[in-house]
Amino acid sequence: MSGGGTDREETLRRFDEAVNMTAGELEEWLGTEESRGAGQTDGSGESVGHASGRRIVDLLRTKKPDLTDDDLAHMRKVVGYVHRHLAQRPEGDVTGTRWRHSLMNWGHDPSK
């Protein structure tokens, strides 16, 4: 079955639920030391989540009809990451934790 409209709409809906930061909020966050210090690096010095965050900013600024299959695949990856990470929520106040910072790199602020 091809990537029909229903799959596309489901991906967009799930992405909109998972990403609760605006492009501006995410872009500002990605400029912080806390953002750069969270997550695993891919060898380039930038964490995978930080690179994903930059891509998410672009996705949020792209008109929905202009999204490519590759964009939709990244959106599904973001949804999966956010859901897996939320299931690992630590106890107590998460405000200054690497857990929250890593999620924010992926466009989700659990404190919202």
C-alpha cells in the first residue's frame, strides 16, 4: 500500500500532538548550552536530538502540502522518540534534567 492520504494525515496528527513547541521556541532552545549538552553525539560533535531539532524547526515552517515522504518519515521518527522517552520519565521535578532537555531537542517540552 502506498503512502496514501490517510497515513499522511495520521502522521501529521501524531507529529502535531508530539511536538508541543513552536518553531521559534525550539530554535531559541537549540541555541542554548543545555540543548547542546543533551543526548548522544553522532561523531560530528552535535547530538542526534539537536540535529533532529533543527530539522523539526524546518518541518514546522514547511507548508503541509510541501512535505516530502522523507519529511514524513522523520516526523514518524520524532513521534516514536517522544513516546519512548516520555515512558522513561524520572521521578520528581524534571525541570533541569537531561531527560527534559533531550525531549526538548525533539520538540517536546514535558513541562508544558
